[in-house]
Amino acid sequence: SNCIVDIADCPRGNWYGPEYLLRRLASECRDGHAQWLAGEIDAANVDSPSARWLNLLWYDPSIEPTPPAGLPTLRHFDDMDIVSARSDWSGDESLVVFKCGPYIGHKAVEQFSYDPGGGHVHPDANHFVVFGNGEWIIRDDGYRAKWTGHHNTLLIDDVGQMGEGKMWFQGGQILGLKARPRITRAVSTEHLDHITGDATEAYPPDAGLKRYIRHLLYLKPNVLIVIDDIETAQEAELQLRLHPEYTEAEEHANGAIVHGKLADLRADWLTPQDVTTAAGDVEGGGRVGAPFSMFTLSATTHASKWRNASALSWSAKGEQPAVVTLDRRGDVWAFSVGEDTLAFNWASGQAGME
């Protein structure tokens, strides 16, 4: 029941296969990685029993299983503009997944003038989720009504992205405008991944959004720095939201420690000037009108320009997550984590270890 990244209306467990699908792919593509993953799914008993008999037809024993060790730890799926970044392939790794693309992909938005079936998509550009220390830490909202406020992204005067507001995602306005939020950077190094999303085109024109660029700086294995660059045509209420998986929280100045079953999360708003922070349940839209709320950490300001930085760190339950501090040196923002310093340059948009 917890083996899939549940972006959009996807569950966390398998509805179909996928071990027999992977075995077919392994056979067709001579792919040892697919063969390995099929075996791991069987061994963990996390497949769906819907069509196990297909394994008898599609298993090719000549394909040697190949473990993923040595593969890149970051993958950018560039049509949907989803990035998956993990700390390693040890089996104990952390995982960050970031989404900032057109709701049915770049090619489909370019080609279609009608919605070919995007009802299960969520209004979630510049949204991310985090898994670490054996459990979800920052979550998606699951299979329910489609509201941007359920996601780890931006609201403008309490308004979210195009397509929100009903049980099924509404893609008509997006297709009419050919709106295409996008990932503009997905760079991985041994210690640091830098992912950048531009979600400006995800918001309706009357929201007055001129720029919403988000940088994720993933300092492996357990620190994520989030930098947001927001500009609107006129002053508005701008609110950034984070949704932890668990609700047991101890608030501190400009942040909170959230306790899970296996992990502890530390969340800090690092640029609190003229910002109101809060922690608590926020009402949303449930599935087919059912009541629904989410535990939410939020930062809110009234402005037309906002450069915000926040930090997430996690550890095994009972241990202390790392503390991140910020030193602003003009165009360079330096983030310190223990003995490490990470510098982000606003002028170039680049980040690196000092």
C-alpha cells in the first residue's frame, strides 16, 4: 500500500501489475533493470493480483536482472516535466519528486484543441513531495477534488492554478491558451541537485502573475532548500503552502518540527520579514464533496514581489534534523548546514557548494 509516488490521482499502491508489464518490457527491450524491478516487486509482495497469469506468457528467463546501482540518481521526464531525484540506490534513500509541466504534457498541449482526458490531473505546478527515513514526509493530497491549495505551491489572493475547482480537472482554458509551465533546469551532482520550475503559465491571466520561478536545492541525503521568486502585476496576498504527512507538530520561531512514525521533519521559513507564518488544519475539497482538511504550514505576505527561502530537513525519529541558516550577501544567498555552505546567485540563477 506504499510503493508508488502518488502524484495526481495515483494511489500509493498498485492497481494493475506492474510486475508482468515490467517483464514484457524486459523481453521487448532486453532490459535487465525492468527484469530486476519485476523480481523485487514479487519478492516484496506489492503487486496487484489482477493478472498474475501474464507472467507465464511474458517472462523471458534469458534476461539477466540488473540492479540499479550505478544508474543516475536524478531523472527528468521532459514531456510531463516531472523530476525524480534520490539520494542514492541503497534501498534506504531519500526521494524528492518535483512536478512543473503541462497537465497532459508538452506535445499534447501543443496538438490538442480539446481535452482528451485529463480529469485525473491536479492543479499542482511547482509542487513537490518528499520521502525519507522510510516514510512520506511532505505529501500530495491524494485522489480527491482538484484544488491548488491542497498542494505544496502558491496561492494568489486565495486563487490557484487553471483547472481547479471541481472533482475533475478542467483543461479547456489551458488548451485555449496553450499554457505550458515548465522545468528549466535539472542538474545533478554527487552532493547537490538543482531543479528549477517556471509555473507562471499555470495560473489564470486575471491572477496577474508575472513570474513564479521555484528552485529546489537538494543537498543529499536529507536537506531540501526551496527558493521562490514571485512577482505580480499589483500587490496581492501571496501564500506558499507545505503539507507534511503527519500532524504532530512543535512550532518554533518561523517554523515547526513535525513528528512522524519513523522520521522527524524540520521546516523553517528563512526569510520571515513581512511574512506571517502559521501551522494547522486547512479545509479543502474532498472526494465527491466529502469533508476534507490537510495539516498545513503556510507563509503569507502582501506584496507584488517576493523572494522567499524555506528549508526542510529530516532525520530518523528521535534524532535532530539539520538546522539550515541563511546569510544574504547581496545577490548571493549562502545557506549553511553544519560544515557545508551552499550558495545561490540570484543574478545567474546558479547554485553550488562553497
